[in-house]
Amino acid sequence: MQVIKKISELQAALQAQKPAVVGLVPTMGALHEGHLSLIKRCTSECDVCVASVFVNPTQFNDKGDLERYPRTPEADCQLLESAGCDIVFMPTVEEMYPEPDTRVFDLGPVSEVMEGKYRPGHFNGVAQIVSKLFYAVQPDKAYFGEKDFQQIAVIRSMVDLLKIKVEIIPCPIVREESSLAKSSRNTLLTELQRKKAAKISQVLAKSCTFAMSHTVEETIAWVGEQLKSRPFRMDYYEIVDGKSLQPVRNWSDSDSIVGCIAIYCGKIRLIDNIRYK
Ligand code: PAF
């Protein structure tokens, strides 16, 4: 596995290999089995698998969150190598942002709800870095985890806007044994919080049964009720159309319906989602 820090070296390495199908797995490091499932899918479908490891400052609307974000570059390299990754791209902030990126994208309604409301500027920062990575790597396929369900819709919108030719491949959420969605942020939870955090996905799973005999509004209220006490503090639970990400009022409104949650467990903000249909 090659470890590369410069865009020019990355492009030279790709040109030397001339692979027919280039796959990219963008990450912010602190890798876990969720990321590794993306790498494995990428290596099975592409001739070359490039993984990027870069904690992108422009997508953090909270400075403390950026400082706290876990960084484990050596362990990441070992995991990537054992998962069969061919090239890891680990640039510095100066390499990705030699000057401030002033681009403001019109990412449409999918970017305005949920995370868009609660983390202003977050998706613009995601679009900045992912577009830079797409320009640098020119991948045929790019792999993203469905835990960040809204992020995938926003990246599709960015790709349409910038007319970038790349296939966006969503990959299923990987869960811990407790059913907590795997996330780099889980390492920031105390042991007790991590145990309690499993309740989030358990409640979402149970809400599918509840939903069979209740309205959308009642289901949202029920989820809120189950997760209303400490250590939890809910930002939102929304039940949305799986494509437009706009709230649905009735279960018959769409044939693709997803519930999306953002909730603090102590000081750590977690997201997860569940498909109703
Ligand atoms: O999902 C993430 O880890 C990040 O948002 C991404 C896509 C790597 C961009 O920094």
C-alpha cells in the first residue's frame, strides 16, 4: 500500500498504474469496521482502491468538535493495508486548502433540513472537500456509509451541480454487537455512555413495529418519549422521504421512508437512521 501526502504524487501514482476502474473511499480517519466494509466493497469492484484520511476543518461548525475529533493515523494505515487498500491519501490542511475555499454551493432542499438546520455550513464544507477529492482522484466510483444518510443525498446533489462523472455507492450501516451504529465518535463515549447509546438504535428498530399501528406524528412522538431522559438530548427525529429528505405526513406519502435521528449522548452527538419502507 502506498501512503501519499501530495495531490501531484497521488495523480502520478494513478497515472503510472492506469487502472480501468478507480474507487475512492473518503474518510476522516479513526477507522472502524464501517469504513473497512467500504474498503472491502471498493477493492472488490475496482482495480485500484484509494482511501483518503483527512479531518476536514471546513465541515466542522463547532471548533471544539474539530479539536476533539479522534486522530489515529498509524492504526488507520495498518487497518487499510489489511483490508486491501492500494493507496492511502493523507494530505495536510495546507495541501487541500492552499488558500481559503470560498465556494458556496447551492445544494438544494436536501441540504437544508435536519443536519443542514442544526449544523450550518457543515454540508458546504463536505461539498468543498469531497469535490476537491473527486477532482484529485477522478474516481469512477465513490463509497459512502449510509449512517450519514443525508450526506449521501447532498453529495449526489453536489455531483449533479458540478457535473462530476462518478458513481456514488451507498453502503449499509455497520453496527456494534449492541446494535449501536459504528462511528469514529463512539470512541469519545465513556464505557457507560457507550452501553446506554445502544438504546438509540434499539428504539429506532422498535419504532418500526410501533409505526405499523400508529401515524407518522405518533411515531415521532413515541421515539422522542423513549429517548427523553439523560444521558440523551435530542436534536431531532424526523421521518422523511428517502429521496427528497422532506418530512412525510402519512406512511402512504412515499414508497421510500426513512427515520433520521441526531441525539447527544452526554457531550457526544450521534446520528443514526432506520428505513420504514
Ligand atoms: O463522512 C465523512 O467521514 C466525511 O464527511 C467525508 C465524506 C470523508 C468528508 O470529509
